[in-house]
Amino acid sequence: METADYIREINRLKKEKNAVILAHYYQTSDIQDVADYIGDSLGLSQEAAKTEADMIVFAGVRFMAETAKILSPSKKVVLPDINAGCSLEESAPADKFIAFKAQHPDAVVISYVNCSAELKTLTDIVCTSTNAIKIVESVPKDKEIIFAPDKNLGGYINRVTGRNMILWDGACMVHEAFSAKLISDLKEKHPNASIIAHPESEEPVLELADYIGSTTGLLKHTINSPEKEFIVATESGILHQMRLASPDKMFHVAPTAKNGHACIACSDCPHMKLNTMEKLYACLRDESPEILLSEEVIEKARKPIDLMLEISA
Ligand code: CIZ
Ligand code: SF4
């Protein structure tokens, strides 16, 4: 089928089944264009918690669809590709994390939402990059904190808040690929461009940034700032919304490198990009693959997510 056929069929099935399509900013442009709501993990989970649809089609990765299921357990939640994982999630298996926690029995555990449902059951408060600083600051200063699984986001929060959180050793395979050296070279060619970066990026990249923020923060910044040109260090999918919101401005994807060599597609998340229009259409039609979690996991994982939503309300 052509894109126009998918759009027509997806819209028809959405009405017929009272379904809603939630898409993350890192999805391909065609998927973003057919979604009812586009956002970051915080916005998408807030939307999942309040939707009146019977079925949530989650165009994102598995941990995000799981979060939607935890917040709306009575709804059917489907994901276009069940293999859409996340390198951060993979970096923190529950058994290893239990052993790590046991070494710091008095610590409050704050987990970035980019982790498995099982890890959330071992967590006191969940956070996203939009609310991470607020969540960390809600914990009394004299309390020890374990922050998992993203060491780059954790390190950034430590620097901003002056805390000394214990960091789990995980990283995002997309954001850790941004190269400070190649970004500096690009800036030389575009001296008027402002460098903006997601805090999952490594410290040398964040040091170059004129603005650091979550995906929603970065998007808003490009809209509100008088600057006309940006080098964007986050997953390339977000450029679609940036360009739609500011057609008169110029956006460059920050360059990436692997083993010292420039890497062309490294700013595309291979997990996010497993989703296609064809798979989106098929999962809406077949109501599969479906996200299924045990009642126990839903109950235990919900507490730290609810606490996050309360603190960030
Ligand atoms: O890297 C991700 O998966 C991000 C930034 C998610 C989100 O929306 O915070
Ligand atoms: Fe995970 Fe990084 Fe992909 Fe986000 S961009 S889903 S953190 S691998």
C-alpha cells in the first residue's frame, strides 16, 4: 500500500475501534503525522493515563508502551514492533540491580522511565528528562540516592543540583554517539548555529551546548528562541516537529562517531525506527502485538510512576 492508503485505513480503523495513536518524537515523520498525540515520555504517559479510548496504539518503544499499560491497565495497549527495546533498558537487568541495591540499603532509588517494568518495581520514584531535576530535588538532601539506568543523565543532574547520586552504569546508544569533536567542526562551518543537546549526551557534548533540555524542552526552545539556526544533539526524529513549528529556521542533526569514525545513521534510534507505517497499520488491525503484564508488576510499578506524576503535576 502507498502512504495515503495507510493513512486512510489507519484513520478508519481508529474510529471503528475507538483507538488512539500516541507517538514519540523519535518516530519517523509519516508515523508522527498520523498520530493523535506526539510527545516525550512524560507527555505520552500523562496522555495514556487520561485517555478515554479503548485501545492505545503506542508508536514508540516497549518500555513506553509498558508505562501506558501500567497507567491504563484496563485498556488494550499495542505496539507496532514488540522487539522495539532500548539500550538503557537492556543495561539494567533486574537481578543485577537487586544486587546493586543491596549494597546501598538506605538509598532512595530514582529510575529514569527508560527502563523495564520490572526495574520500576524496584524503584521509589520514576522520572523523565523533563522532570528529573524536580524529582531529585524532592528528596531530602541528606538522603543517599541511586540513579538508574542512565549515567549521563545522572551525571548531568549531579552537576546541576550539586548532589552526589550513585549512578548505574547505563547509556543511550544514540546519545553517547554524538561527537564533541565533529560538533565543534560543524559549528565552525555554521558559526551562527546554536548547539542544543539532550542530557543523555556525554559530558563533553553537554559542555558545548548553549541549551540542554528534554525533547519537549529542546522543541520549545527552538520555537521561543530568537536564534535561526540549530545543531541538535538528540535523536533525529525530533527535527520533524522542529521544522514544522519553525519553517523559517535551519536545523542540523549533530554529527555522530563510532570508534573514532564518523557514523551516518547513528542519530537514528534503531529501536524507535523498527516501527513503520505498515507495522502500525497491522497492529491496529490485528490488535497485536499486545503489551501484557502481570497484575503484580502493574501494581508495584505503578507506585513510583504515580509518585512522579504527582510531583511533576
Ligand atoms: O531517549 C529517549 O528515549 C527519550 C529522550 C525519551 C523521552 O521522551 O524522554
Ligand atoms: Fe533508548 Fe536511546 Fe532509543 Fe531512547 S533513543 S529508546 S534511550 S536507545
